[in-house]
Amino acid sequence: MKKSIIISLFSFLLLIVTLTTTATAYSTPDSIVAAGKVYVSGITYDPAVFFPGDTGTVTIQVTNGNNNSGVVVNHATLSDKNIRVTSSPYDSSSTIGPGQTRDFTFSIIADGFVGTYYPVFSLSFRDADSLFDREMVQIDDTPIEFTVVDKPDAFAQGKKKTIYMQVANPRKNTIRNVILDVSGTEVNPSPSRIFVGDLDPGMKTPVNFTVSPDTETTANLTVTYSNGDNPHVITTSILLNFGADKKEANPVVSNIQVKPDVGFFHITGDVNNAGLETANTVMVTALSPAVPQDPYKCYVVGALKPDDFGSFEVTFAAANTTSVPLQLSYKDADGNVYNSVQDVALPKSGMSSQTSGGSNLIPVLAIAGIIVAVFVGGWIVYLRRAKK
């Protein structure tokens, strides 16, 4: 019996020695030192900043800083109550060679509220204790900004008007695939879709489009964009009401003077832009019953900036009328043409095609009178000399 006890005790001691030897074979001072040179060299969140509820990925780069020895890793996890990991942990063993870097990628969902969080990354070594690392991730619900920079005070049926918008990114990360869609009943936008692309943090870009409404309506504006692979959208609308635009150009004709000439009339005057926008291609001409004549059938004043003015002169023939309509036309920045007409009274002694013939008769009569006077005067002188 004593012999059996001794054998059993010897077997137990042998087992302890064997286990200890096996353990020390995997956990030695050299393996611990080697594991100590393994570190997290980088971390990438996509997207860099999450909206609440966004899905994405986190990629953690682990580098083996040893020059001569590899390390065996067999378990990698990521954990945080506000950042839910939806992918499986790394459970299989693998070796990171000397100087090599390995990526560990996890799929995550931002379940937390707006704030800053520090998920824990852990990596187990076969021959040493685990590596732990905490890296910051942010959840932010700030949307991109979409604002009206400038638009007309009012719109007109069928007239093309430009609306100036701006898209800005106040977030701390880049947003992708920004697209503006313009829609609405009888809005007639151009273009109806604008691709903006990516916007870096703090970046802003103009987004302009035109509308030509057929009736008073509403333009619906929708901006879609991606935060990582997560779609987001913001919407706004603009009322397209008809009326007078307080800022539009307003050319006014003044200082009109009418002078009759042989066979036609000559009108001069000034055009002053009393509006707040430039009047382009300002032209002045006379309408029927006037018949434009050279040299100034239609006078082009050109572009008039606000408070600027220019002179004009037009020539035309007009018969059997006491007034003629004078037309002023111009274009706005969108190419829309505007016309205004005012009647200009002609002088009562103004020359028509008939009265101009009468005016030509006056010099003839005068010349004839002079000839008669000279003849009569000469005859009288002759008679006086004859009497002497």
C-alpha cells in the first residue's frame, strides 16, 4: 500500500512538472518581451464621425515592432455599450511576422446618443498577456446646411429667374455624393438635378438653378448625401409668387425732344436705370404708325448699371398722326426681355410726307419773289432814265 501511494505521488509530481514545462514553453521572458513590442499603429472609422444610428466599420492596425521574431495572436474583440459590434470576433490563431502590420476590421452601429465614446479593443497573445487599446469615436447629429443666398422678390409667368443656393458642411468629417433635386408642379427647373460631389469639413459650394413657373407654385428642394454608406436627406421649399420684383432693373426714358427734319422726325432723350440690377441690351425704337428711317432706325444704348444713364436718338417718318409710340426694351441677367411703350407727341408743325412737300415750296416762292422784285426795280430805273 505504501508502495502504491509513493507511485501515485510520483505520478502527480511528474504531471505537475510536465504541465509547468509545457506552460513555460509558451510563456517565457522572451515571448513576453516580444509581445510587449506589439502595438496599435492606427485606427480608421468609416465614417469618421457617425450620425446616431449610422452603420460603419472600424479598422484597427496592429504592428509587430520586433525585428527578428513573430508573435502568435488568437483572439481579437471590440466592445462598448454605445457602439454595437455586429461582426464576429477574431477567434482563430494567426502570426504577425517581424515588422508586419495586420488589420482587424469590425462592423459597428452607433447606438449611443450624441457624444464621444472610447470602445475597447483587446488582442490576446498565445505566449503572453493581452493587448488593450481605447480609441475615440464621435456621434454627432449635425446635418449639412442648405441656404438661400439670393432669389428674386417675385416671379413672373414664363419668365426664367435664377435662385442662388449654397451647400455647406459644418461637420468634422467629409460627406459624399451630395445631390440637389428640384421639383414641383409647373416649376420648370433647369437643371432639375445637380451633382455636387464630396464636401470636406468646413467646405461650402454654390448651387444655382433657374425656374420658369407657369403659375404660382412651390419649388421643392431635396438634398441627399452619404455619411459613409448611410444615406441622409434634408428638404426645403421656396414659394414662387407672382408680382413686381423690387430689385429688378427699371430703365426710365426722360428729357425727350422732338425735332422735325426734311421728310422725317428726329427724337433724342436719356435712359436712366432706376432699379437695383443691371439692365442689359437697352434699345429704343419708334413703333407704327412711325416708319423708322436711317441713320437711327433703332438705337442701342447698351448695358446700364443701377443709377447709370445713357442717351439715345431715333429717326422715323410719320404721316397723318399727332403722336407715335416709343418702345424701350431691355434684358435681365437671365435673358428675359422686357418692353415698355410710351406715346410721344409730335409738333403741330411737324412734317409728314405731305407737309414736307409744302416746306420745299417755301424756298421756291421766296426765290421767285426776289426775281420779280429785281425785275420790277430794274424796269423802274430804266423808265426814270428814259424820261431824263
